[in-house]
Amino acid sequence: MSTSPKPVKKVPIHLQSAQNRVYIKNGQIVNHDKTFKADVYIEDGTIKFVGPPSEIVVPGGVRIIDASGRLILPGGIDPHTHFQLKVAGTVTADDFYHGTKAAVAGGTTTIIDCVFPDKSESLVEAYDTWRAWADPKVCCDYALHVGLTWWSKSVSSEMKIMCEELGVNSFKMSMADKGVSQLNDSELLDALERIRSLGALALVHAENGDIIAKNVSKLLASGVVGPEGHELSRQEEVEAEAVNRACILAHQMKAPLYVTSITSKTSAEIVGRARRSGYCVFGETLASSIGRSMHGIPKHERIYYATCPPIRESPETPSQLMKSLAYDDLQVTGSDNRTFKKEDKARGMHDFSKILSGTNGVEDRMSIVWEKGVHAGLFDPSRFVAVTSTNAAKIFNLYPQKGRIAVGSDADVVIWNPNATRTISKDTHHHRVDFNIFEGMVCHGVPEMVLVRGRVCVEHGTVRVAEGFGRFLNPEVRSPYVYDVLEGKVKLNEERNGDDQHVDEQLNGDMKKMNMTALEIEIPYQESLSPSQGLAAGGGGGSLGTNSPCGLGHVQGSRNMQESTFSISEELDKSGNRSCIKVRNPPGGKSSGFW
């Protein structure tokens, strides 16, 4: 049964163009809720037809792509990036051009960056600055969160302008970074109350800033000054305490909460328990935390891996976080892409409190989630689509414009080859940074072609993007997938009929029977970065790292993920009871902040 009302009619030759008309045939479509065989016709950046070839008359002058043996996925959505961010007298290596180019190269076609105002700076002025930086450079569509780095009546007033006039529907607060951007509990409560009244979404970076400040002072005084002090000052319980407190504060204010950058098993479990208790909370983990651990990383190299919260020491943590994604304690994967070159990172080598926190991830996020999730047997391709695209689209009110292969959706499409490999390397990535924390990792599953609003931007390892092609998305407030739950109209995991004329809109997909033994698979940690792996200065760029002349290494005998039988087991259910802008000159250098 076609999802297009009528076949596409032939048009005159002079109106036909392969630049804006693409026909994808013989592929397997994967949405968050189901997979099915169908062809896709794209015109003027929009999906116009999804269905069997017998129901469409393909116009002349159309580019035809044969996707035999491939999966047709909605483009990835990375809701956590920091491009062109000014920090402590420097700026992140990836600006909005290089950052979004890297994103597209890896199959991500929408990003959400975060406006980070200086203390006492107007939210509107900071927003204007970010738009002035981003609009001329972005290669894919984007939206913005706005950080609440201080609290006052003027901030509260400007939040309404953000929501009603400037296309912002989410605000981010930090419970860390004492003396710079940390909000205390009283301020958090006021901000959460305001966010709820506006129909927006609260994002929180959850670490206890007071404990961290005390730990930093003690460690430095005791002579612990190297990069290892970074992790010692921000232990897992420091994250977990703040996650728990954030959930309670938001619940008290009846505000929806999105916890960013979850890096530990304990924090993921807290979010899961809160959700099962009826709290409207969503959890995000990062490519860096599921892609590797700090186990085996020499002390002098740890500076390159420094994130906030930190990548954890235990080699078991990546698999534990992947399990949390599999059984829905966590819903979203981001990258927190915040890159600095080696020489900038080295500033903190002898004083860990001066480390510039952040790593790469926006290009490799999709491949890492596939490798650690689908290839490892933890979940099926539909769940992969959910945690890399659809859930973020729903939470941030971009769905179904984004996050779905369906008639009327934007033609952000990834043709994914599940039987190919690529090797991650600083020598082939598209970041403007001279190292990659995933150096040498072999990933099964390759974004063979990537279309951004119908434009073919990646083709067999060759990346061709257009600077400024991306649009600002202007998402509206009151996402129904958040507020319908918050207001009791639907339960958190309740299925409901969608516009696609089938039971569709359970927030995290209708997972099938899951093989629970797969959850016990230990994901081995990667070898540490070393001089021989290219930590010496060098640029990125070029094509995707691959293992053959066409950029793909074939995997013999790989499992057909279309035949998966995955979902939550009854045992788990019982034990867990899971039931418009004015452009101004950019302000001065931004202060350091962990976002």
C-alpha cells in the first residue's frame, strides 16, 4: 500500500532536473517503528512518494539511485554540538562550516547547537551572534538551544522572546562550572518554572559544581596537577547526585527535563527509574562515552580525552550505556562535539583545572552507535534510527519534518551499507582538528550516500557540501511528544495512532523481542592514542577512512539485521517494572563553560 496518494506525473523536459529530483529504488526503509521495502521519490528537497515502483511513474531527467542491499534511513540528528564556541581566549577548531561538513560526512543531517551567553549578556544579543556565525556557514539544517548562564528578571523576560519570536524551544542550564555558569537550586527552580510556563524544554548539564570546585582545590594543593586530576575531581557519584537532584527539581516544577551528557551507569539508571516513576525526563549519552573508556590510556594522553562529565575509567561503561539505550533508560545519542587542537589542549597539561574540555564526535556518532548497538547485537536498525534521529526529532518538535522517511518529510536521507566497514582516523576525518579520540576504530556500517534536503552531499566517501545551504529550523514550543505526556494526555510509553494510518507514535519505537543474552556482550575498549597513530600535528579532511579503493571494506558472513528479533524481555519487564535576527558584532571571548 503506497503512502503517496497518487502516482507522480511526468513533467515537461525543461522543468526536469536531476539536481532536485532523485529516485531511490530497491532499498529497505528503516524508520523507528518498522522496516519495509519501498522506493522513494524526492523533489525540491521533500519526499514526495514512498511505496512500490508499480505505483509511480518516474519523471524523466531524474537521478536514479539503486539502493539494492542497502538501508534507507532518515538523516541523523545530533542535538548536542558546540561549533565556533569561544572559550578561555581560544575558539573551538570546528566552526559551523567544518562542523556541519563533518556531521554530514557521517550521516547526520541536522544539528542543534547551543547559544552560550556571557554572564550578564542579553540572551537576544547572544542569539544574534550565533545566528550571524551559523547562517552563512552551515551545510545542513540546524536549530539552537539557549544557555541560561545567569538568572534575573531580564533573562526570564527574554526567554519569552526566544520562544515566541526567535524559534527557540529549549533552554540549557549547568549545575557545574561554579562561579561561571552554574545556577544554584533556587535559580534552577525559577528557571524550570518559567520553562514550563512557556511550553519549552529544560536541558541540564548535571554535575555537582560545588563538590567539583572543592575537589579541584584539594587535588591541586596535594600536588595532583596532571590530566588525571580532571577525572578524580568529577567522580561518577558527583554526576549521579546532580542527575537525581535535577530530576526531582524538574518534577517539583512540573517541567519536562532532558539530561545531557550522561556518562555513567549510575546516572543512566537514575534517569530510567525516574521515567518509570512517571517523571517526564529524557536522557542523552554521548558518542565519546559509548565509543571508548579511559582504561589503559596513559596519563599524559588523557588530556586529549577530557570531557565534562568525563569519559569513565571502567571498560564496562560503554556497554552499560548501550544497554541503557537498548531498554530505554536513555533515549538519545549526541556528540557534544567541542574540538580543540592538540596545542590548545596542552595548556592544561600541568594544571588540569585549565584543560579545555571537549572532543570530536559529530562525524563518527552514527557509525559508533551502529557498531556498539546493531553490530554488537544489542538492538535492531529501528532502535538505531530512534536513538540517532527520531527521538531527538520528537523531543525537540522537529518530527515528522525530520527523523522519518515519509511523504512530506524533508529529504534528509542516508543510504546505509550495513556490510561495509570504515576505519576512523584523523587523517581522513573532516574535522579541523589534529587528532581523533576514536583513532583506529573499525566500524561496521557505512553511510554510503547522504542527501541533505534532496541534495547528494556524500557519495561513496566523497563529500561535497555547500556552505550556507543549511536553514535555521524555528521549532515551535510545546512538543506534543513531551507535553502530551507531561499533561497526562498519554502515558510515557503509550502507543497512539499517528498520521501514517498505523499505530506509530510510541516515543521510542515498537521494539520486538530482544535477545537478552546479547546484552551481556562485553564491548572491548579501544587501544589508546599513541604517536604512531598520528597524535602529531596534522589536519583532517579528505574522504572517509575506508578499506578499499571505493572506500568500503566488505564484511563476509555478516548477520542480516533485517531479520532481527529484538525487544525488552519479560524478565526485564518484571524486574524493572518498565512498564529573524539583528546582526551585531561578536562579543569578546567566551568564558569557559561545560555544556
